[in-house]
Amino acid sequence: MSIRHAFSLIVVSTVLMIALGFSPEVVAQDAAPGQIIEGAVNPYGFQPENDFVVVDAETADLGRLFEDLGPEAREWYQHVMTLSGPYFEGRAPGSAGIERAADYVQFWFERLGLEPAFAEGDDASGTWTSYRQFLELPGGTPTIERALMQYRRAEHGEQTAEVGKDFTVLGNSGTADVSAPLAFLGYAIEDGPDGYSSFPAADEGLKDLDGRIVIILRYEPLDDEGRSRFTSRRFSRHAAIPPKMKAAVDRGAAGIILVNPPGAVFAKDGLQDVAASRAGDELDIPVVQVTPEIANRLIAAADSDGRDLAALRRIADEGGHGSIIFGGEDEVRLATAIDGGMNRTANIGGVLRGQGDLADEWVIIGGHYDHVGLGTFGAMPNNRGRLHPGADDNASGTSGVLVTTQLLAERYANADADADLRSILFIAFTGEETGLNGSRYYVEHPTLPAGSINAMLNMDMIGRMRSDTLAIGGTSSADGMLEELRPMLEKSGLTVYADPNGRGPSDHASFYGAGIPVLFFFTGTHDVYHQPGDYGWTVNPAGAAKVIDLVVDVAGHFVTDPERLVFGGGRPTRVVSKPENGDTGKPDANDRGYAPVRLGVRPGMGAGDEPGVRIEGVSENTSASDAGLRKGDVIIAWGGEDLVDVMDMVTRLRGHQPGEVVEMVIIRDGEEMTIPVTMKASEKVIEN
């Protein structure tokens, strides 16, 4: 990069920082007494008003700006710009980038004088010599460890298919080596519309599948044009792969060969990726997909009637055929093994030792350092494959932990010899974006004695302060906590939304669930949340420094007050709306708070070729509940178009305004229904 290019980026960064309201003049102003607004807060809708100050880039004095910001803001900004850089690849568990981020956090813990927080290996009670607590998470890329397919071909004898070209092993395949004759099971649909079934009444001849490898058609019955006979859209729920495979296994299949039906208009081209094809539970038998060309070779060698795949497809389109047992005695061999693709990752922890009578008691200060990487999860479909820097979410909180570590380490170093100080565990959590995995793992595998933790402070998305406004969750998670905090909140000069609830979509929820008082510091969501635009130069260093100052003050109180906090389990007295993913984990996709409207469902995830969004729960007094949507419904169409998945649902929600009526097609108890849904406005802030 040229010097001129680098300086241009710095100037742009400076202008944006000034635009976010922390020009030297603003920083120099005396803070007014803080305001406390009590009540529940929807973290997906909390967006304070912007107080931008636009300044011409040519007049910006970069040196003066950073000098006036102060050392805390400068240190914090440096960490954010580093952690959100491309070198860290968006910090997804399992990536090289998150390992670099872990090294970075550990480097600073060591540099700031923290002791290791964990024992080596699996013995949590051992001597603490490591800064890392390792865990394994699902969601890694499964790999094919063994893939062999052999078959006979009359004119050529035994043939070996080429993996990746002729066939592939599917993600739910078992580890097995099977040689068996073939059968054809059509679409393997047990109960379709208008009495359709791939199986005859009374399931005649089920024993004939025992010990056979079955060929199954993907998707569902087709008409003469190659379109679904079951729906006017692409495919219905009957195209889902897991039920097909279960039907085959239940009937004694020794192996499964999946193939795309020839002539299907909406069929996907080529063989599936092993990761994308992990549909349903892992089976005990080999499961492969073959090309139509290979399927035709297998059928030609096995079927004494001389039929090909297209002819068998036409039989399957009509249903009721049962299994077609081929008369040939030649066997097909399938040998498969899959590495399930677990991601090894780690929480990073360091200890600041206390002293005196309180040294054996603890305060935990943390924030997650992972993000969504290249958008393979937790991202909009059109952004998958693009780098998600995660500056605010959550390089900002990780950087807050590092700066807080520095400030409190200095306090402890300068403390009087007779001062009583609790010890502090600083921890950067992994796997938050996939469901609070790192913090949950720590709570389930604690390194601290039960009952020794006074409080847990969590920083998640503290980088976008607007109008000096901050949300703090958990203010009633201990008896009288808000009254203890009130002087510090007022001193901060900030407008603080004090949410009594200790639950929420971040790592503090794991500790709250274990009966530990918590506080969650959060400056609000924005339009690049979980987007590639969450760059380091869009954050607010001066605002983050104010959050850090408050965290240090609160932590200073919790480590010195001789009175222990008493868990209170505070909850809001009235919830108008709440995050739709329940109490754990940020959603990879659902009705974000910044959409103009809110549907009011907790979505599940689809599987295989099943389209749509399954509803796992419906919130009261929402668009969904008013329309009569229920748990178990599957939304398959939205406004006349197929609904692909939960990320597609997010996109649709953003395109609607309150009062608009959307026709949704759902599957309920096996039947399609069309339901009009009147969209209601999102509730951004929840009042008591």
C-alpha cells in the first residue's frame, strides 16, 4: 500500500470518527450528570439517535484529534482496528484467523502481567499454567476420509467410480464397508398429497430391502415438464432428504445411493458438497450421491428389464410402486467414512490476583472475540463468502476487556498493601456467535470454586455509542444492585437504559443462568450488524472510552466492597417484545430489531431439501400471533414467492412497513394453508 493511500484511509477514518460525535471540542466538554432510564430493553432494537458532527476532511487535524481522545480511546481504537483487519479473517471458530486473534489476546494478557487462568489438558483442578481453555464446537467442515464405489459393467467388468466426478459421500453417511445387490425405492416418500406413496398398501415386500443398497430419487414426483406435482413452487416439504433416508433405513437398507431425477426443472446441478449435504442424523450405513450417468450404468447392469433412470423416474412419478428389486446378482460396493468436522477453539483467560481478605473471591470481566468469518453462518445469504470484520461485534468488547485489564492492573499495582481486593478473571470467549458456546463451556467446566464469583461484567458491542447513550442489562440480577450502581451511572454523564433482566443474547446469560449476578454493557445495534460493513473505522473511540471508564468504576466497586452481591434474578415486569431466539445465542438469522416490522416467531432451521422456516415458538401480541401462526407451522411461501430459510425471512421483513398484509403459505399438520399476516411495527425499546 502506498503512503498516499494509507494516509487517505486515515483521513477518512478521522472524518468518520468526527462525524460520530467525538471531535476535540466535544471531548473537551464537561459531562452533565447521567440519566438513568429503568426498564427492559430489546437488544436487537436498541438504537440511540445519532448526534453526528460533519467536518471537512481537509480541515481535520489528525494528531490533535487522537491527542485529545486520550490514551484509553487510542489504545482501544488500535486494538479494534487490528482485530477487525483482514488478517484475522472475521475470527470464525475453526479458522486460522481466530487462532491469530487468540494469540493477540494472549499476548496482551501476558504483556499486562496477568497470570494464566487454566490448567493444561482436561484437568480443570490442576495448576494454572495455560491462558487457554480448549473446547470443540460443531460446525466445522466435515471431510471425506474414505470413499470407494465399485460396480460391475458387462462389457468392462468391475469398475471403480471416481470420487468427486462420479459420486460423493454425503455428510450424514456412516462409516461402513458394504457389498450388496441393488433395489430402487423411487422418491422414498411415505405419505404425499392425494394418497401418493412410494410404498404399496400394507407395505408388502418390506423384507426384500434387507441387505440391499437402494437407489433413491432426490426431490419429489414430477410432471411431464419436470415440475413438482405437489406444489406450484419449486418443491414442497416432501422433497426433504432426511425422511427419505429414514424410510429406507426403517425397511432394512444396507446403503443408500441418492441421484437427481432426470428432467427436473429446478434440480441443482452436480454433486452436493459434503458439508452442505449433512441432512439429518448420522446414519450407520454408507450414503452416497451419484451422477445420473453412473446411476444409469448401475441400473443397466442390475435391471433385467432393460430400463434406465428416466423410465424408473416415470414409474416413481405415479407412486405406489413399492421397492423394485433388481434381478441381477451383481453387487455394488460402498465404503465410506466421514470426519465430522469439529472445530477446536479456546477461551482465552488471564488472572489479576487480589489481596487481603477478599483475595479468594472473584469478579469476572469478559467479552467474546469470535465473529462470523466469511459469513458461512450468521450472515445474510447475499453476503456469504464475504469478509465480516466484526469491528463492533465484537472487536469492540474484546478491546474493551484489554483496556480494562490495563487500567485495573495499574490500580492493583498501586493499591495499598493492606487493601482488600478480590481477584479478577479476564476472559475472551470463543463461540458466542454460534450460541454462547465458550461461556457456556466455562460455566459447565469452571476453574473457580462454586460461590466465589461476586459478579460477571460483559462487554459486547460497545463501539457505536450515539448521543452518549448506553444500555446496561442485569441491573436487578443482584438485590439492590441498581441502587449501588446509581452514583456511578450518574457520575458517568451518560444516558443509561437500565434493564433489570440478566438474560439476553450474549455471554453474561450463561453466568446468569448459573445464579451469578451480571451486567451487560451495550451501545446498540445498527445497520451493519452481522454485515461486511462493520469496519474498524466506523466505531466511536471516545464513546468506548466512556464505557470503559464506567466498567472500571463498577468493577472497582465490586472488587473492594466487603459485602457480597446476592443473586436476585431480576426480570422485567412487562415485556412488549423480546428477542426471537429465546435466551441463548445471537440469531444467525431472524427478525432483527432494526427491521421496520416484527413477525414475532422463534424460527428453527430447515434440513436437506425442505424449504421454508419452521416455527419453534410464537410471541404474544405480535404479527404472527394475531394471524394465528402456531408452533410447528412451516412457512414455505411469502407474498407469492418461495421462502428459502431464516435469512431470507430477515430480508423480507426489512422490505415491509407496519400495516402491510402479507400472504404466507404454511404447512400445518401436513396440509398447505394460506394465511394473511398484518405486519406490526418493531418495538425498539421495551418499557416497564
